[in-house]
Amino acid sequence: MKFWPAIFGSADDAPKRDASDDFWFGQIGLAGAAGEAVTVDRALQLPVVKNCIEILSGATSSLPSGVVRSERRGVQLRAEPEPEHPISLLIADPNTEQSGPEFLSQMVFDLATAGDFVAEIVPKSGGLWELRHLPADVVTVERLKDGSRRWRVRDGGHAERSLVEGEVWHVRKPPIRDGLTGLGAIEAGREEISKGLALQAYAARFFRNDLTPPLALLKEGGFADDNSKKNFLRAITRALTGKNRHKPMLLEHGIKPFRLGVNNNEAQFLETAKANDLALTRLWNMPAHKVSIFDGATRSNVEQQALEFVTDALMPWLCLIEASIGKVLMRGQAGRRFEFNVAGLLRGDIKTRYLSYAVARQWGWLSVNDIRAIESMNPVAGGNVYLQPMNMEPAGSNAGIDRANNQRAAIGEFGGPAFDPGRAMVVLHETVDNEGMSRWAV
């Protein structure tokens, strides 16, 4: 006796599985209150969700990054990049299949969707490593009796295997559930994503129906017989659907059409969809203008919103990755850290930048070469001089006066005009020769 007919009746009653239907073969997701099942793949069908994740992953993968060594020189603590450090090289070229930007982009994608990023640490010859990405949905984490963790990996077409501490790099997005896995935004925002999918499906059905709301046909009295009723319904169905749509109709038997429900304007469909899009951006703290929602945006606040993208949306992900690299891949390397350089993203418009550079240069905390480095320009000879205003001296000190006298003497020494005490002001311009010597001119 076959199992299905014995319990449910005829085998013809068994559900027919369509190989193209994700219900049977796709990711399994829980349905929200709106009735739409939510998975990562389905969530990416919403343009706002896809944009948020692509912007985060793209921004991270495009940033300069690498190991930085902190070195104290006198009273100054300087950071020196180490592009040849093994970890810098590893993140730049993690494995034979992925480039550095691809690897980092995949990392942020996994964290922003599933809340976990997992990579297998594979030793190579010569003491080198390789990082192989493991999809979060094929990995299960469990806590062992000794308190350590074990990762069970179900690779497609291969037997299940286990990895232990030291063989896995696992980055988790807080909050950490059961001390093992992170919480992804897709799961946390299931209700809003389900609502967005329902709105999307409703709009598709509405357009497929030529934006025609459902109708009811009112007739006083009944039809003469069932055949008359069936013939009329068949005729009206042909008139409302298929190639006969939009052609004139003749309603007989005193029948009057009535619209059911409300139209999109009455239901405020656009306002509802826009509100849902804004709610989805909040899952990733994404400023609305980054996903082309410009309500409330002005010329004066878009730049501030761009800075908020770096500080509020992007920086938490960068800090999470930097800290995880330091804890797992660089343990015990005191004085060194992995760092993303976001200076380029924090720059304002060219006028604001140059005014800021002028202030920093005049007050002595940036040199010419410091400014050129920020602007990704090569250093120049003699560009490491830090100026100090003559009026910024300790009270009672004659250092400023002595320096001014030396400068005045230098003017006369190098052929410049003699200092005239009767002049109200002398403006000194400094130049530096190829030997690093300062020259002064009025």
C-alpha cells in the first residue's frame, strides 16, 4: 500500500511539484503578517533592500585597507602602514578564486543579510594562509562541553565535516544569540520586508489586470435558467480579459456594474510604499538619499547626510571587521592593527577642504606634505615644515620676538629690503630651498 493514498486518498490528490517553484526547492523562510515568506533571495527582490546592501558592501570593498604599525617618535605617536604585512597581503588576495574586493564585499553581504560571515582558514606552504568563504546557510555552530565552538559544514555534494577553533574565522553581527551566531537584518526586519513583498505583489497583479479594480455585476431578478447565466458569465469574462479588453461592452438583462474595494489613490498605495521603503532603510541605518529617496533633502543637508552615512551606517561594519581581524588573525601582534582608511569619504567639497587646510597650515598642525597626503598627492621637497604663529607663545616669553628678529635679519642677509620700524606691518613669506633651508621675503 502506498503511503499517500492510504492517508490522503487518491494519488491524484498529491501536490504537483513545479521544478521552477521556490516553494519546493528554494530557501525556506518564515512568512510575516502580510503573508509573504521572507528569505534573503526574496528580500533582494525589493530594490531598496538590494541598494542598501550593495552600497554597504561596495563602499567597504573600495576603501584602502591594511595593517598599520603604531610607532612612538619622541612625544609623537605615528602610524606607519605595512602593505607587505602577511595580513595585508592575505586580505588583498584571500584565495585563488576571489580578489580582495570580492572577498570583503561578500563579507559585508553575509553580515548585512544573515548576520554571520564564516571563512575557513586553510594553511598553505611557507607558513601562509588562505581564507575560503563558507556560505552562512551551510554552516551550523555548536558549543562543546569544554566551552569551545565547533562548526559543522554541509558542502553541496560532500559529506558533512567539522571545523574547530583556529580553523575558522567567524564574524558575528551583534546581538549575539546564545553566544554563537549574530542576528541578520533580514530576520530582524521580517515584518517590513514581508510587507514590501506584499506591496510589490499587489502592484504586479494590479498592472497585470490593466489597472482595473474588481467589478461586481448587479441584476434585478434571476436568469431564466442556469445556461443563460453561464453563457452571460462566459461572455462578460471574454469581454473583460484577453485580447478583447478595452472593447465596448453591451450589458443586457438590466445588469449594472459596480466597483469593489478602493483604488490605489484611495488606498494611498504610493504613500504606503514610500513609508515601507523608508522603514527598510532603517534596518541598515542607511540615509534615505543614498537609495534615491530625496524627501526632506536639501542642498544644505545632503553633504551632512553623506557624512552620517560614513559615521552611522558604514563605520560600525568597518569597526566590527577590524576588531575581528585583530582578535582572530592578528592575535598577539602588539602595536599593530588592521585599519580601513575612510578619510576620502569624510572629505567635504573642494572649497571647504581648502579653507580647512589653510587654517590647519597656518596654525601649524598640518604641513604641506600632510595636506598633499590627504589629497593623495606625492610629497614635495621641504614640505614637512610646521609653522607656528608668532603670537602663540607662553606668556612672558621672548621666543616670538627673537624669532621675528632673526627673520628680519634673514631678510637683510639674503638681499631683501631692510626692516623699517616705522612700517605698521611686515608680511613675511617663507620659502624652502632644496636643502631644506628656510628663506624669508617681505
